[in-house]
Amino acid sequence: MLHPFQEILSLVQAALVHNGASPLQAHATALALVTAQASGLPSHGLSRVSMYVSHLRAGRVLGNAEPSILHERSAAVLIDAGNGFAFPACQLAIEQAIGRARQQGIAIAAVTNSHHFGMAAYHLDPVAEAGMVGIACGNSPAAMPAAGGKRAIFGTNPIAAIFPRTGQPPVSVDLSLSEVARGKLMVAADKGESIPLGWALDSDGNPTTDPAKGLEGSMLAMGGTKGAMLALVVELLVTTLTGAHFGAEADTFFKAEGNQPRLGQVFIVIDPEALGGQAVYSERIEALVLAMLADEGVRLPGQRRIQLLATAQQAGVDVPQSTWDAIRALC
């Protein structure tokens, strides 16, 4: 059923506030979830509202947390999310990174004591709007084994990158390092659907088509050993530089009970003007885009998400009735 974007945003905000989130926490979090839903990514959208509320009620998220700067230098800043939702802290990190990159040419902003940060590319949209290149990554509760292992130790550890274009939507890449995002198993489990072999292992390390068993077990890394190595890189970047929890130290998101996850995120912002210059950057990216699109069937990454979001903001967001009713009940 279609609902206006603002109507859903208000409903999700109300559900979060009613269950202990401050207006700051609720607005930033609701906007991220509704945007993901409208962008065709329900695994990072409204299906998360009930989970987030359960974390508020259990104290796994502090609804009154306010992000703050812990440490800073000219081109680097560490943000403390204060064990609140990730979105206000990530917003502050991006604002800081853009401002510092304008001065220094490049900046890194990291977040610690954080929570689930949703769709990684979402955080980079303001970077492209500022005409800059952005990279984002974060860890999550353990869901994948290390290369050669059977015990979940890394999260699905998403990576995103964004490259602005003049007068055109940016090139926006967003991927988790598991074969699929773990949220897809959550959606399949809610719908009572099976999953393809090759997505997950059960708790005994055996391949499974049951999403519930996959959620209890572990995800398979994208590209096998190569994906597991990239997950290691992300894990090290967002923990050793910030003091955040390893994925194996954070309890699963999919239960109300558990610890405060204290996860980490890292954002890198680059001003093209500081290197080859804007003219060189624009010429090079358009040349590559043109070469890619010369092959029939090529679609630039991020274009579908951008188009779906634009359509949903005009025509409304498709929300399953059961999801709508569940969120209303939380208010």
C-alpha cells in the first residue's frame, strides 16, 4: 500500500519517540529508514523499526544520546555516538569530513560507540552534493567466518563509495561483503520464504536454504577468501582506529536482549580540486561512464536506488500492510 513519504516519516518518528528516543535521534533514524524503504531496500528500511524499538526498550540504545567530538586534528575527527543510534553521529561525521576536506583536500571522520548504520551509501549522498568523492565502511555483529574458518567473527561489513557527476546523478556503489546483505535473510524469514544455497551456513557450518537457520549460523563471504579479506580490512579500519567493538564483541541485532553494540564506522571524503582538479575529474569520470554505457545492459550503480527514491517521494512509498500496522502499534 502506498503512503506519502512524510506520513511514514512522521509515523516512524512517533514510534521511536514514544519508546524513548529524543527528537534528534528519532528524526535522523526515521529519515534513514524511510529513505531506504523508498529506495527499494526494505531490508534496511521499515523492517528495522521494530528491532530498533526493542533495542531502545532493552537499553541497548540510549535514546537521549548526543554525538560529540572525542578527538580531532585538521583532517581527522573521531565522533562518539554515545551508544545512541548511528545516524545522528554519522551525520555529524559527514558534516565534519566535508568541511575539513574543503580545507585540507581530504578528511577522515570515524564514529565509535555506535549502532547499526543502515544503508552505507545513504550517508554519502551529502558528499556528492558537495562535489566530493566519498568512501564509507562499518562493521556489524559477527556474521561471517574468517577465511578458512567456521565461526562467525566478522560482520557483513558494508563498503560504499560515491563519485559525483556534473548535471547527472552520482555513481554510487554500496555492497555488503557477504554474498548478500544479512537483512535479506531477515526479510525472507519474515515472509516464510527459502533462500538460495550459497548465501548462508547453519550453526553447524552446513549450507542451508532456511533463512532462520542462516541467521542463527553465519553468512558466506562474497567471493570466498577475497570477500573475507576485505571484511578483515573493514574490521581493522573501524575498530583499531576508533576503539569500537569488534563484530564478535557485539551481540546480534536480531534479538532485543544483548549488549550495547559499540560498533564503528569510517568515512573518507576527498575534494577532487585538491588533486588533478575539477576539470580533470569531470572529464575522466564521464569518459569512463560513456565507455561503460556503450555495452548494452550496463546500468550505473546507484541509478535504480536514486530513481526509486525520486518516484516514491512523489507517488508514495510502498509499505506492506503488516509492516504499517506493526509500526502504528509501537506508537
